[in-house]
Amino acid sequence: MRTIKVSVNSDTDAQMLINILNSMKMELRIESDVKPIKNDKQYHKLETLLKEQASSDLFKNITDPVQWQKEMR
């Protein structure tokens, strides 16, 4: 098990990160109060996007990742 300490700039960012980690079934220990955000529309957009990309074979045609990365730069 690894422990990661994260500091965020706003309650909105904190709540979004908590939502993402909870959806990944991560064990959380929150050491400060986080106010729930009223509009989690951004979180749901991100969640949908990640799920769409996870199911696709986005990188299946890359045979040499190092060469591909050099070409992208």
C-alpha cells in the first residue's frame, strides 16, 4: 500500500478528486473538512470521457512507443 498526500486549491477541486478516487474504489482518509460541491457536472464529463477512452484501443497501432513519442515531439 502507498500513501499519497494531496493539497488542492479549492473545495471544488477536492470534491472532484474525492469523487474520482471513490469511483476507483480507493481507500480514502480525509484529514480536513470538504464541502460538497453543488454542481458536479465537470466530474461527470471527465468520468464519461475516461470511460469512453478506456474501452477503446487508442494505442493499439503503436508498435514502437519510443519512436512514436519522438515523432510526436
